[in-house]
Amino acid sequence: MPDSLLPVPAVLERIHPMVEDNHVFTFVPDLPFNVAPGQFYEVSLPGVGSFPVSTCHPVVNGRIESCIRRVGRVTDALYRMVPGARLGLRGAFGNGFDLELFAERDVLLIAGGLGMAPLRALLMALLVDEQRSGRIVLLYGSREPKALLFREELVELARMKRIELRFSVDFAADLQGPFSGVACRIGLVNELLDDLKFEPQQTVAAVCGPPALYGCILDELSATGIPENRILVTLERRMRCGIGECCHCVAGGRYICRDGPVFSLAELRLMPGAI
Ligand SMILES: Cc1cc2nc3c(=O)[nH]c(=O)nc-3n(C[C@H](O)[C@H](O)[C@H](O)COP(=O)(O)OP(=O)(O)OC[C@H]3O[C@@H](n4cnc5c(N)ncnc54)[C@H](O)[C@@H]3O)c2cc1C
Ligand code: FES
């Protein structure tokens, strides 16, 4: 049996409440276990079930950190656990982001809702390199100000000029207070692209969010002149095996679990129905 089919025993070390039903969970596996930004792994709760999830931070000191939304049976069972509980981790699966592609280039990150979680892992991996000269621009849209994940941390990174940050929300009573000087507009996240100045030939873009976001933003990014092999998207599908054996996740003729979940727009053009 491949190693990735055997859950590695782990302990739930910490639950960090962030936004209602979107908490950050820290797991410490008993054995070395690495998940790169953009890859995913399965959290297995004994006697309950398992679900795939990405990390929201690069693995540091063996700690696996994920922002997990409570949506159904298994994630609800996880929310009922307390630190010290035992569970299993299986993986890592998928390709993840090719960090080489981001080196020496300007980076445009576009997140919608929970899509901020995997993009935060990528962002933190890029920020480790203090010598980086390229810009990092983050456009992040959410329902309302209080639903913006990692908001204070992102605002602080913008204040320190490590990233350029713009928020969008569907509605807000106050467009000043919650954003501490960071630009925010009412509207959709793709509208934040409207007056953004950047060098498309120097830029790599990564987008993560609900499928509705992809419908408009991918063509808009392509129209700016960013090469389609440098417009990256992470796809989500119901997963089972995670290793290209069960065909559960096939879309557009590719295995999302094994060949993805990160695809370039150039690849997606050859995968009809994948979005
Ligand atoms: C590659 C990948 C990365 C993911 N990363 C994260 C993450 O970082 N944080 C996070 O909170 N969730 C993430 N998910 C989604 C997560 O796997 C589902 O929310 C989880 O499986 C729900 O399990 P459940 O038993 O609690 O819900 P269920 O009872 O199985 O389902 C509850 C609801 O969630 C929907 N749902 C279930 N699975 C998925 C899925 N794979 N994609 C979209 N909708 C789904 C169902 O249609 C249903 O409406 C990721 C999924 C994939 C495939
Ligand atoms: S989840 Fe089994 S083939 Fe992808």
C-alpha cells in the first residue's frame, strides 16, 4: 500500500478561532509529514470519516496548519474535538504551486472567501525570502468585513509594505474602521483589477475562490496580457483516494487530485468542463 494511503497518527494541538465557523487548526503528526503550499491532505477522524484540506501556512517545526470551514458531518465532528485529541493525516497529495515560477517575478494573488487559506500558505512561503524584489499584490474579496480571513495579519503586512493589499466586500456599514487604511470597495473582487497598474509580462497570478469567481476573472487576467501559463488556479473536487486511482475527481480528462489541484489557465483551456 502506498504510504499516502496510510494515515499518519497526529494530535490536534490548537484551535484558533478566527471567523465564525472558519477556525485555524494546528495538527502535529507523530511522523514527518510535509504539505507544500497548494497541495492538500486528508484529515481522518476515527469512526467518523475524512475530508481533503489544504494548508494555510508552510509547515514549520512539523506543525500542519489549516483554516477549516465547518460545513458538514466531518468538519462538524472536528469542531467538537478538543486540543489533545488524536486523529490521522493522509497525504500529501497533488502538485502544489511551483515556487520557481514566482521567483524574480511580480506576484498577483486573487482570493475569494475561503480561497484566502491556500493563498496565505503561498504568500507566507514567498515572504520567507526577505531578498525578494518583486511586488506582491493581494486582492481579496469576501461577503462582509468580519468574514475576511487573516484580516489583521494582512493589514499589518501591508502596513510594513511587504504586500500591496486591496479588499472588496459585498456590503459594509463602515468602509474605514475595519480596514485600518487599506483600500476596500463594495463590489466583486475582480473589480479590484480595474485600476491596478502592473507589468503583465513580469507577473505571475494565482487565483483561489469559489467557481463563480473563476468565471469572470480568468479571462480578465488573460486580457491584461499575463501569459496563460502564468495564471494559476486551484480547483476543488470531491476526493476519495487522492492518488489518481478511483476516478472520483476527474474533470476535463485530468485527475484533479494527482495532476492538480493547481492548474494554469493554459491547461484549463484544454480541460472543458473543469471549472
Ligand atoms: C483540494 C481541496 C482543498 C480544500 N481545502 C480546504 C480548506 O483549506 N479549508 C476548508 O475548509 N475546506 C477545504 N476543502 C473543502 C473540504 O474538503 C470540504 O468542505 C469537506 O470535505 C466537507 O466535509 P464534511 O463532511 O464536513 O461536509 P459534507 O457533509 O461532506 O458536505 C457539506 C457541504 O460541503 C460541500 N462540500 C463537500 N466537499 C466539498 C469539496 N471538496 N468542495 C466543495 N464543496 C464541498 C457539500 O457539497 C455540502 O454542501 C478542500 C477541498 C479540496 C478538494
Ligand atoms: S480522488 Fe481518486 S482519482 Fe482523484
